[in-house]
Amino acid sequence: MKRILIFLTVAFAGCTVMQAQTAYSLFWKKDGVQVPEIVSGKGDLYQEVGHHGPAVENSHFALRIYFNDSGAVDVYSKTGRGMELDRYKWYPTTEQQENEGAGCDEYMVGKTVGLGGIALWDGKSEVKLKATEGRTARVGRTKKGSYAEMIAYGVLYQGDTVDISIRVDMTGRSRDAVITATELSGKPVQFLTGVNYHPGETVKCGDGFMFSWGVHPADVSATPGTIGAGMFYKPSDFGPMEVTGDMVRIISKPASSISTTVVAASTKEAELNTLRRFESYMTGH
């Protein structure tokens, strides 16, 4: 897997912040061979693609886009020590976590779009990205880092069909990730996105930001740790923020493309490893 190695440091909240390296990953489960693109006419290869879809990482966390109708973006938490997708394929063993400091899949998306994932809004309800004309996943390198992308073709929306891309970009200059949703023909649509959370988590939001901090229900990890997930967005691009019970969500004004910035953190790492530090990062960004 190709990698970009960039080492920079900046001062933040009394600690030293190591700027992120980046890498990407996409492979078939059957052989584990990394590939730049996977195309599916049926549109749902969730069980056949490694880590269930294209993924991209920096030193602090990784994000994957599910290869199914959900439009969900999921999080892999890390210690901040380096690249892990190629080595652990998203699912390190308990021994690797304990002995090698590997990260873990501790974020539970459930039935939501997760951290910055994308659905559509038809004016009354959420519309999942059901691809009636196929789906494509891509990963690759950019001048500044790495990206992962998912495209759903032929999504039924308000009596028409639309083609929706979800792209996650990570750069060597930031620990954050930019998620861009685009209707590829330029048609205006309403995008739904946000940050999901679970009972017991701390959830805070304000003008242009939202975040959660806490323990997600045990899924892959039998003893999940405390993790943070946050989003920065441009308020003028969206309607009012809504707290639904499992998400802080925002719905865009009609547009052919929108972008948000997301960040994840964990008590496993040395930087944003407490609620106080994570909240300071989110509110002072």
C-alpha cells in the first residue's frame, strides 16, 4: 500500500501535536490484495470487500465508507503511532492490541450514517443511497495525502435518479478529514449528515460544530474504550441542527455538493485523550 510520510509538529493546548501521515486501503477479502478500484453492478459488496469498503487513515484514526446502501462512515481508533490498515486490515487481534499497541474498531454506527456519512433528504424523510445502477469504490493518493471514495449510481430521489459520491480526504497537514458529498451531474439535492452517539455519551454542539465523547456499545471490542467524534461545518450551507436521539444531524440546503470536516480521538492516543482536550480542540478550531 502506498504511503505518504510527513512529520511536522505544532503546539496545541499545552501539548505537542504530531501532524498526520496518511495511507489508504481497498481489497477483496478472498485474496487480501490491495486494489485501486472495485466496481459492482449489484451495488452491495459489504461482505466481500475487506473492512466492508474503501478506507483511508492518518496517524490518529481511520475512516471507512460502507459498500452498501447505508452511506455510513465508520471509525477505527488508534494510538497515534503510525499506519495500521495495511498491517491489521481494520481487525487486529486482542493480542496485537495488547502487545503491539494496535488500534480497534470501537465506534458503532448502527442504523445511522455514523461520523459524517451521507444520506439524502426528500423534504420529509431520509433517503438511503440505494444504488439501482451499481456502485464503485476507489482509493488513491493525492498531492497532499490520501483519499477513499464511494459512488452510488441510480439512487431514486424525488421521482428522478441521482448519482452520489462520498469522498474522504486526509492530508499530511492535519489530523482532520474532509468529507465531500457530490451529485455527479450537478443536480441540486438535500444531503443529510451529522455525528451519531449512544446513551451515556457527552454530546455538545454549537455554531458550526458538533461532537460526542464516550463509550460506544461493545461490538468488535469486548472492552471498548472512550472515543470522541466531531464535525465542523459551514452553518450557511445547512438548515437548523437537530438532535434526534441517536444523531446530531444537519440537512443541507439544496446543492450539488457539500463538504464537512470530521475528527476522531481516543483515550488510546497521547493528544486528544480526554474530554477536556477534545472539547478544547472542537471549540477552538
